[in-house]
Amino acid sequence: MIGKSDDIIIKTIARIFVPFLQLYALYVIMHGHYSPGGGFQGGVILGASMALLLITHGYDELKRRLPEGVLLLLGSLGVLIYAGIGLLCLILGGNYLDYSQLSVILGVDAAHARSLGILGVELGVGFTVMAIMYSIFFDISTGGILPEDQRREGRVEGER
Amino acid sequence: MNIPFDIILQLFVVICAVAAITVRDLLSAVMILGAYSFFMCLMWAQLGAVDVAFTEASVSAGIGTILLVAAVLKTTRRTKD
């Protein structure tokens, strides 16, 4: 399933679709605080676009664009952003995730600081959800056996 | 005769739910489950819960279907019962 597709129509359609999908996902994340959507939905759409690239362009291409180390780093970076903003508010004297306390650092008034704070939290949620959704799909579709392991052992399984 | 829109949507939801658990082919069941999620999404939007509808469309109809298709391709396509 994660092999490269031979069909030129499928590959071309996927190559045209993926930038628009990712642009839409970024729009959903950035507008999460005043329209429907948010970090979770935008992250899911980003992960789905990565899954589309994986099933059409193959594992080798995706490994070059998004290595597993970067994936793990993104997944934990999102949690760090979320917890970091919350703890920053706690350090500045407010409650956990009380964004109005950020106005001291950002130099804006409290309402604007709330808007920027929730944008940061949405970005963190989006990173984590994208990385975890993509890696769940990757683990299910490979079954935990990577193509490079099979190549090293000298047995090449037929592409599904 | 004027049937309300939400009655039609509920009818589609029930039809999709019954079809998803009666069909023998598991890949077809996954596809019908995706259609079920889409009709649920339309129903949430019609009830005014746009954020829930968005989550239903992206998570359940989008990535949930992809994950189930991957799981079906790694296991078997026919049910035993």
C-alpha cells in the first residue's frame, strides 16, 4: 500500500491536490479562534494530505520529505508549545492557560494577547495531531515492517 | 407533500448504518461508513453545530476511512460470519 503508484493520473491528481489541501489546513488552523475549525481539524487535514502523498508517491519520497525523526520532533514540539504557553501564563501570575497574562511579554493589551495565545496553542495542537495521525496511518499500513528492513534482509515483498 | 430536510437526512443515516453492518464485503462496509459519517456531518450542520460538523467531516469521514481502509488491506476483505 505504501509503494509508489504506477498510474500517472493518480500521481498527477495527488500532486495537484496536496498543496491546496495543506493550504486549506493552514487556513483552518490560523482561523480556528474566530471560525469553525481549529488546531485539531486542521492537523487532521494536514495528516490526511501526508497520507495521500504516502499512498501515491511511495515511502521513499515521503522519507526524504518527512523523516521519522522530524515526525517525532513535531509531535513532541506541539505538546511542548501547548504546555509551555500554559506554564508561561502560570509563571506570569495567572492561572494555567490564562492568555491575558501574556500581554506583559507581547506588549499588547489583554484582549489581543488572548487572541495570540490561543493561536499559539492551536499551532501546537496542529503540529501534534498532524504528526500523530500520519504516524498512526504509517504504522497501520506498513504493519511495523519498513521497506528498508525487508531490503536489508534480501526479500522484496510484492507491492500491494 | 413537503418532507422536512432533516427527516430525509435521518433516513439516509439509518439506511447507511444498517447497510454498513449487513454488507459482507468489509471494504464496502468501510465506504458505507464514510457515507454515514458524511450524512451525520450534514445533520450536525443542519442542526447548527458547525464545529462538530467540521470535526465529523475531517476526522470520521476523512482520516477514519483512510485508517479503516489501511486496516482492511492489511487483514482480510471477507467476513467469516
